[in-house]
Amino acid sequence: MKGVPEAEQEKILKAIDENPDFFTNIATEIQAKMKTGKSQMDATMEVMGQHQDKLRQIMGK
């Protein structure tokens, strides 16, 4: 995570460690959208937008 402050990196990694199923689901959804022809960026933005409330909740811990 080049360019991301160490404290933020730790926060992100902790969130992933505490919610592996949620982040696995996000990765699966992104891959499915990419298979339909969307770019990785477009697929990621769409999926993250769909899950933004849960992401805010997780990252707010």
C-alpha cells in the first residue's frame, strides 16, 4: 500500500482480519463484474459503492 500512512495501513489490515467473509464477498463481486467486461477500477468503485455503509461501519471501529 504505497503512499498510505502506516496507521491507515494497520487500520485497513485489522478491518480485513476481523471481517474476512465480508472482504472475500467484495472480491468475488468485483471479479464477477470484471468478467462482464468492466475494468477493475469501475468494478471496484461499483461494488464499494454498494457496500459503503458497511465499509464505513467497519472502518469506524
